[in-house]
Amino acid sequence: MRIIPLLAPENNVLPWFSMKEIFELEKMIRGYYATLYAVAIKFVVSPDIAQDITQEVIIRFWEKRHFYRESDSIEHLLFVSVKNEALNYLRNTRRAENRYKKLSYPESEDPVALNLLIEEETNQILVEAIRHLPEQSARIMRLLLSGYENKEIALIIGVSINTVKTLKYGAIRKLRTYLLDRDRRLHPGGNSLT
């Protein structure tokens, strides 16, 4: 995997950007590319697809960077974008494969479609629950869900492994409580998870 220097005259692949913008973009790529690529490859396995996803996310972010507030976490936004793009790729690939292997189930009983719906709804509920966590715990949970291990997370956020473990287990307890309370609110008659 080699990153082509954007500033080389023969590689003017982004003619709509000024040289200053290209320099800033290249600086951003050098800062984020490797970690974003690592996230993408964990999902899609293919180095070429992971590289495409990473590049698309960085360029899309760069083109819309003026819309983000200074307080927005660029790192978080990029990680989530790469993860979502990778999941979209997998989902689209799975859909294309399933078009050819369509089972004779009516659409409402199609187990693949039902499982995809359940998976998507579960992901949305989990993302919403993580939003209620303290910032550091939420960041750790997002990195865990992106496939990082405790040691890697400790390096990324600059804390000890024990701190990561403590915050992770505290976050899991809070998520459990949040999800159980949510379930009780949605099913007050007792048809809940408990």
C-alpha cells in the first residue's frame, strides 16, 4: 500500500484544490490514512476495497470540511464514516449476491431481509445508547465496535490499558442499564428482555 504524493506535478489528481489545500489534505492523509485503512480492512478484508473506502471517506470529508464545526471530533467522524462505508459495501455486496440466490420465501418472511432489518435496528439502538455515555467511554466503545483491542485503544487515546478496561466495563454496565430501561419503557406490560 503506497500513498501517491498529491503535490507532485504529474499527480495533479485534484485540480479543483489550491496548492495550499492539497498540502493540508496531504498532511491530513498522512495523519489519518493508516488507522482508517486498518478499520476498513477489518471489515472488508480486501486491501483494494479498503483502500478505495478510505480514500473516498477522506476526500468526501475534505470536500465538506467547511460544514463541520471546530468542536466536531474529526477522528470520530472519520472512523464512523469508514465503518459505515465498509458496512454499506458489505451490505450491497450481500444484496447483489442474494438477488441471484433468492429464496422462495415471501418478502415478509425472507430470513435474510429480516436479519438485516434486525441487525440495522440493533445497531441504531446501540449507537443511540453510546451517545448517552461520557465522552471518553463513548469513544472507547466506538473503537471497540470498530474492531480495536484494549491495547490499541490505549495507544490511540493515550491512556493505560487498565484505564481502558475500567472505562469499558463501566460503559458496558451503563449500556446494559440504558438498554434495560429502554426495553421496560417500550414494553411496560412485562413483554421485555428481563
